[in-house]
Amino acid sequence: MESKEKNTKEKILEEALKLFAQSGYMGTSMNDIASKLGVTKAALYKHYKSKQEILDSIIEKMKELDIERAKQYEMPEAYMMIGYL
């Protein structure tokens, strides 16, 4: 994946997370996310096919961060996966 595309996808996830936290998943539309980013809805769909895919990507990123932190603090592997069973 190109660096520019990766940065765009990361920005989408960051803004979507903020909107989900503020208005909830159901209260946030793809239009809301696109507006916050200053892009068209079509441009948003170029990177993610649905709002669910955005949420799934956010969850996957959080999971990866949790695993990294657990390893950093030398937590047993069983503790790292508890929230993802």
C-alpha cells in the first residue's frame, strides 16, 4: 500500500473513531465521516467499502495496539487475548 494511501486510511480511522465516540456508531454516517475529512463520500468509499469495514479496521488496530502494549509490559499471552475471544 502506498504511503499516501496508508496515511489517508489512518486519517479516516482517526476521524471515524472520534465521530463514533461522539455520536455512536449508529449516529454516524459515511456522509458525516466524509464531511469531517473534507472529502466526498465517493472518495471515502475508495478506501473503505462500508462503515462496518471502518469499524472493523478500528477494532483490529486497537487489538494490535493492545498486543504490543501487553508484550511491552511482558504480560502473559493469555491476558492479551481475553478481550478478543
